[in-house]
Amino acid sequence: APTGHRAMRHIHHEKSARGYLERFGYLSKGRPEMANLLMGNSVQSYEDDFRIAIKTLQEFGGIAVTGELDEATKKLMKQKRCGRPDREEWESENGHRK
Amino acid sequence: KRFAVQGEKWKYTNLTWSLSSVRRPSQLDPGETRSVLARALDVWEQASRLTFTEINSEEADIVVAFARGAHDDAYPFDGRGAILAHAFFPGTGRGGDAHFDDDELWLLHPKNDDEEGTSLFAVAAHEFGHSLGLSHSSVKGALMFPWYQGIQPNFVLPEDDRNGIQQMYGPKVNNRKWAKIPYRPVETPPPTTTTTTTTTTTTRRPYVYYPNHHDRNYPRKPDYIPYPHDPSRFPNYPRRPTKTYPERPTYYPTRRFYNTSEEIPRRRYHQHHPRPTETTTHAVTYRPHYPTVRHEYPTNPRHNYPNEPRRDYPRKYYPERTTQRPTRAPESDKPDTCNTSYDAVALIRGELFIFKNRYHWRIGAYGRYPDYPMEITRMWPSLPRNLTHVDAVYERPDKKIAIFIGKELYLFSTQTLLPGYPRPLARLGLPPTLEKIDAAMVWGYNGKTYFYSGTMYWKYDEDEGRVELDYPRSMAMWKGVSYNIDSVFQWKDGKTYFFKGKGYWKFNDLQMQVENEKQLPSAQYWMGC
């Protein structure tokens, strides 16, 4: 298990990465409901979604696809870029996907 | 891996653009900036049938603006570095506009890639791709690649981007296949000739199930029917009454002998016990063998003359007013019913309420109620006395009435202000910098509550008491509706109506776009003008 400081930094990196992925359309916003968390059902899928989003970002950015928040991925997230989301698929208010 | 066409595109190929005069770059020369932007547009012009004309207007198709931090859209900038700019897909209003982060170090003529700063030409060419309807491409080296790549001398539009723009608007060469995309007609002034025209009104009024309120005979109680006339529906009628009432006793003017005390007609005390002499008590004079006199003023035998009234008489039934009656403001700002815009429109308890300035109209099944417009504070007295207007009103699913005024929310149970209100908008999860709400409604399509303000809207969770995550979103979702609307509500016909100025749009909930591109006049349909 990682030590205290490294664990905190890891959590901080993951939080900011999650915000980045949500901002640019790789992850949907919001956390799973508490009831599902207690059931233990969506924790695994929550982390799976994150891993898949990282992979999608790495593929889109043309870097090695590892699924991990490695140095190359962090460097890609810090690069200058356009503010529009990369993935424009969204759900309109009447439930139809666009 | 390839370009991505977003789906929305311009209907015409001759587009206009301008550099915003309000949000100009703070560190760059405007003239040189315009020159760089024109070069960036020329990149797309050379590869497609599009043409770009610069105009000096904020109403151009593509308006370029420079801004810092949060700038009234859902995509705030983050200072120098990271996010450089963003643009909106083709559409009305803000559609097509491009925003650049004014905190960045923009280079108008970069010498090489190692130079610190960001090439305005490279970023502008990318953003204009969004303005034309292209999304991000995963091809490294493509202009629509989301990460900044700098620009090479003698720049040529990459093949991936060329394929994308030509798929949407056609190549530069004169090809009959692409002749279907029209050229936007230039507006010309109408000819000055007098002609007689006949117009037919196709305004549809709301269907009224009862006679119009101008008919004095209505509303009225139904005509009295003593018993049902249709024996087929009411077989027990007509029939004799089930109960017979005893005959009421009559007053006998002469004395008689009675068997029981119940038959004795009742008389007043003084009639059974006449006083031997004239007596006046409690403003009543009894005199034997004369009718009783009820005086207008009580008399006091200690006064100098008979029937002198008491000093505390005459007196009014109600005491004199000791407090001052509150003065009402003059009604000089009463709006014209048939020629005005609306501040808010809401369906409350099945009746339509329209708000403007300090007044409101109430429209029921019989049409407009008489004596309206009436001051809002007469219906909701707990609102501030110095109220000038309301921003938005809607009836919540729990039948409470929410009224937005500035940065506060007032919640009423019919006419009573609930404890804990007014509340600031920030308590609902809205941004603290939000000055006001333009409109609010419960959308019947999904039963959710929506708040609209400026170019954004939020979805509000009535159970949580806060707006949902992933909001605000752009008003462009509601296709065809302008920004900064006045009001919105869902009418009994199940359609959603957006109001702005003196007109309204009818919205199709399934297609998520307006049914009429041009606004229809509100007064004729809603006020019965």
C-alpha cells in the first residue's frame, strides 16, 4: 500500500483527472448514488468508467494506451488545447441521444 | 480516425464575421488582429464554397470576442495556459461565435514554434472550424486536433479537415452537385408603391367552453329545476313530497281560550304586562293603548327639555379613524394590455397569470377577469411594497407558487409567504454571481423544473432543492429560441411557449425545436386583443 503522502497525491491527481475527463466529454458528471455505493455495485463500474475514459483520452491524444494515469497522460492533460469537449455525444432534455 | 461533422451547419455559404467592439483583445492591435482572423477564415474559404465578409456589427454570423475567466457562458477560461479558446457550432444568436482567452500571450506573427506564446492564427483557424460545424478530430496533425500544435510556414489545410469541410459545404470548384446550397439573398428595401392588400387573420383564440365574460348574463347559476323532468333518467320523479309540514299557527287578534300552552301565540313582555304610565327606557317609549315608539336618539329625563338627545349622540357606528390610510402609488405605469411585453407568465391553479411591471392579468375559462391589470401586491401582499417587477413565476408540483425577484426567491402557499423565504438563489445551487432568473417552468414532458437566465439554463431537482450536476447548459439546446427570454410556461394544450418581447414561440417537445421560426404576436392570442 502507498504511504500517506503518496496516497494523498494520488487522490488529488485522480480528482483533477476526473474533472478534466468530465469537462471534455470522456466521463459523465456526477457520482453514483450512496445506496449503490453501499451495495458495492457501482464502485467497480465507477472505476472501470474512469479507466475506460483514460484509455479513450490516450487514444484520442495519440499516446500510449495504458489505462493508467501515467506521466504521458498527465503531460497531455497539461498541454494547451481548445475548450470544446472532444466527445460531443450528449443527451437532449427529451431523452433523445444526439 | 477522421474528422467529425457535428451535425449543425450554416444554411447559406456567404457568411459574415466581425471582431466584437465590446470584447476586444487587451494586448493586441485590433487592426492586426482582424488581419490575422481574416487569414484564418481564408483557410476555410479556399477549401470550400464558403465566403466570409467582414462587417461592423455584433449581429454577424461569426463574432470573435476576447474574454477572461467566466464570461457569461458555460465554459469559463482558466488564465494563461491550458484552455486557449472555444467556439460555438452554427446557429442563431451565439451560434458560430468564437471566444479567445484574453489572458493568453497571443502572437500575431510567430517566428518559430519555440517562441513563447500562442499563435493566434493557428487557434483561430481551429476555432473557425467549430464555427462552421466541425468537431474535434483524432488525427494528429489535423487542424481540428484539440491540442495546440503551432503552425508551420506556408500552412496548407490538412487533408482530414479539407474532407470534412467539403463534405458539409462542397469544394471550391463550381460543381452542379453542390448547387443546391443556396446563396443567402441580400436584403433589399421594399419598393415604394401603394397597393391594396387583403389580410386574413389566422389567429386562433383559446377555445372557450363558456360564454365570453362580456355577456352580462354569465356566469350565472343554472335555472332552477324543481324536479328532474326526464322520467327515463329519474324514474322516481315526479312524486309527492315525503314529508308534510304542520300548519303554522296564526295570530288571533281577539282573545280565545286555548287548550294547551303551545297554542298560545307569543307576545312580547310589555304586551302581556302593560305599564300604567308612560315610560321611556333604552330609547323605547311605552304608553298604554298606544304603539311602542322606538326613538332615534335615547332621551335623558334629567335634561332641560323632553327628548333632548344625549351629549354623546349622534355618533357614528364606527369610531373616527386615528391612523393614516396607506397611500397607493399613482397608476401612471399601468401597462397597455394589447401592446406590451411580459415579465413573467405562469399557469397557476389552472388559470393564466401574466405579469408586467407592478401589475398582473388573470385569465380564466371565461377570458380576462374584470378589474385587471391589478397590482401584484394586492394578490401577494407579502411581496415588497416598492416592487417594480417580477422576473419569473411558476407553480411548483406541490402547488406552491414560486416568484423570483432579482437574486431572491419568494415561495407562497396560495397567498401566504412561507417561513424562511425569501431565499437567495445561491441556496438553490445557482451561481452566486447570477443576477436574476429570466424564466422558470415545470416542463410537462418530463415533469422537471427548468430555470433560464441569459444564454444558459439549469435543471432543478425539486426533491433535492438544488440544481442538478452537469448544468448550466447552453440555451442552444432549445432550438430556435433566442437568448435572454422573458418567460416560458406550458399551457393546457401540452405545448411549451417561450416569450420574448411582444411575441412568442411555440415549442415542439419531441423535436426539441420551435414550430414557428418567426415569433407570433402575444396580445392577440393570450389577451384576446
